[in-house]
Amino acid sequence: MKYVMLFVGTREDQDAWDSQPKEQYQAAMAAAGKWFGDYTKAGKVIGGEQLQGKVTTVRRENGEKVITDGPFIETKEVIGGFALVEAKDLDEAHEIAKAWPGGPVEIWPAVEER
Amino acid sequence: MRILGNFDVAEEVVQDSLVTALERWPQQGIPDNPGAWLMTTARRRAIDILRRDRRYAEKLVLLERSTVEGDRAEADDRLRLIFTCCHPALPQDGQVALTLRAVAGFTTPEIAAAFLVSEVTMAQRIVRAKRKIVAANIPYRVPEGAELPARLEAVLAVLYLMFNEGYLSRGSQAAMRRDLAEDALWLVTLLDRLLPNQPEVLGLMALMQLHLARSAARFDAAGEMILLPQQNRALWDREAIAAGVRTLDSAALLRRPGPYQVQAAIAAVHAEARSWEATDWEQIVLLYNTLLRISDSPVVRLNRAIAVSHVAGPEAALGEVNDLAMILGEYHLLHSTRAELLDELGEHELARKARLRALELCQNPAERALLERKLAQLP
């Protein structure tokens, strides 16, 4: 079963992450990279990206498509990245998420193909 | 579900097998291996129903005596079901409802009545929880190794919540509602058989046994709640207290103390005291100190303050209670505790105000009646 893991945090978390001393930043990136590498090798992570916080939203308003700056829902949270994970069940997904070296992880089960 | 792969189907099978059993047993007798039934919803429900029929009295004895060893696979299934119902990915109210529905065999209207919500609300809560199990693929398994302690804690939290809901609601409304407290004790006993030698499971079991041992003294003939200091201790069930203490002793032998064991120890000190005045309050304060070290919470601090009032006087206790007012301002027991202490200090007007505030915040009918009675009695 597929799960989308969202690596979330507050804007403050994001700023703190971005303004880390260079060495610390590199170590943190390496740890995240190792997580992706290990679980990709194990066949668990089948996709994912680190995201920039530069969001635009395209939505419909009065039948017209409108482009606006920022996320659709006004929020203090940012999504720093995501991973597409193949796990046998939610418990396995939880174990994988627990091993993530960064901050909170949201686990969104994908709709199963019928 | 391990076999069926679908929560709804598994639950239906449990319910169906129960119905089948109840139809068949009176004609064909109890099966050779009623032990299997011990681990199913059917056992509890069957006992309820069999109790109503005297002819089955002997069969009832047989049922009660049966043991788990009869069917390990059945036991494992039951344990998996408990852990699935109490999975932390489900909201806690959903965990409680689902456990009552799938493990204890309550009907949806019974659960709704037990929690004083509408049947529609409860049905939605159950459906939502089941849907998440299916949609997120919550597995039907018993957690292992490092996972187990936290998952077991979640199960115990559900059972404790269930127990408290039932325990506080006994009395006037008891006839209308299935006894959640008894069911919670049954479930924790079941859990201990399925997963033996877990000190906190035993601790919670002891805690429930010790509380239930005082049942007969907790309500008067009119169904009004009587608090511990005023209870007639002659009505306490000494055998049940001894059983609770034995359970606690077996937990202590495992040498891994935890919050339920300590709370059970506090309940045991109360249960073994000849009178309210003769209670070993110093021991109780020490136990609360231990409890605070293991799991500090404002509610524990509030309870400790009550014990402190007996060792160091109401003024000292009131200071501690007032310190908690910011955090527990919306908790009715903070205000009713303040009221008791203020009364002891002769501050009856302030006590009255505190009691009125408690009444505003309190939802439980038996506790409300008690507060109203005090408001009517006191100057």
C-alpha cells in the first residue's frame, strides 16, 4: 500500500533549518539523504522531493482559473518535502516515519487502485 | 481479520458465531472446547444471557472455568483485535467505542447510552474509526518488542477511560446503562490472560478490583453518591479487596513500577484503612510523590493536595490547589476540592462560590447531585 509522507513544520522550523551553520546543515541533509537512500534501496521509498517554500496556487473563481501567491489554505505550517512510500501496512509506515531524522511527518494513505 | 482481511467481516463473524452459539447450545449442549468461547465476545454475552436462565447454571460454571489454553489461535485473534481497536492512529473516542463494539460486544445504542451521546453520533464515530482501519491499512497484529510498551499503554488508557465512565455513572442511572466498569475489569482480566506478566496490566486490574470492592458503599438507597469519607466500610467487599491486593502483589513481583500500580497501591491503602481518620495519609502522600515522579500531571497534583491536607492541614493543601487553578480552571474537581478545603477553613462563602463553579463545569449526573446536595445543606 502507498503512503505519502509529508515532512511538515512551522515557518520558524523552516527558518531555523535554513539558517543552520553550514556544517550542521550539511550533516542534517546527509542524514535525510541517508534515510531516502536506505529506504529506496529497501524498496520502501519509491519517490520524493525536498520542496522550496515558494508556493503558488491555481484555483477556480467564478469559472475562471486564478493564480495566487501562497498555499491554498492560510496556514502557519510548511511542507519541507515529501516521500512516496510503499509499506505493507500503517504500522510499517509508522516505523519508517519514526526513523526520519527531521521533524514531524504526516502519513497520508493513498487511495488503493481497484 | 488476519484471515479475512476485513474488519467489518471479522466483526460480523464474531457476532454471528455468538448468535449461532446461543441458538445451538441449549439444544446441543456446550461444545467440547468452550475455552475458545472464553476469548470471544460470545463469552461475555453468553454469560449475560445464560445468567437469565437457571437451567444453564451448570453450563455457566463450565464456561467460567474454561481456560485460554484450549485455543491459542482464538486467543491471539482476540488480542490482535484489542490492539487494532486501540491503535493510536484512531482518535481515542473512536478507540473506546470500537473496543466496546468489537471486543466487549456492546451494541451501538448501548455505547451511545454509556457515553451520553446520540446513537447517530456514536454510529458515525464507529464507522469513521472502521473506515480509517480499512483505508489506512491499520494492521491486525500484536505489536512486538520496542513497540509494545507504548501500544499497551494506549490499550490500558482506553480500558481505564471505560472504567471511569462506568464507575462514576453508577447509581441512579445504572439500571439503564450496561455496566462499563464491570466490562472494563473483564477486558483487563482478559488482556492479562492473553498477555501475561505485564505489570501495568496487573496494576490496572488491581486498581479496578479495589475500586469495585467499594461499590456497595458508594451510593445510598436513593442512588445518591457517597464519597469515601462518609462510606460505610462494613459494606466493602473484603474478599474483593484481598483479591485486588493479591493482583497488586503479583504486579510488584515483576519489579517494573508504573502509574497504574501506584494508583492501585493508593487505593489499597484506602481499602485497608479501618476509617477515613485512620487512613495512613503519610503513606498516601509518599505514593503520590512516586506517582508524580513517574507521570507528573496537574490532576495527580490535585489528588496529592487532598492527601496533603490530612498530613499538613487544609491551608497548606489549599495553597497547592490554588497553584493549579490556572491549568485546571475548567476541571470541576479542582473547584469542588477547593470548596471542601475552604469549608474546613471556615470560609463558607468562598466554598459556596467554588461549589457553584464546580456545578457549572460538571457533566456527570451523580456528581452533580452530590454538589447540589452540599449546596443545599451548607450555610
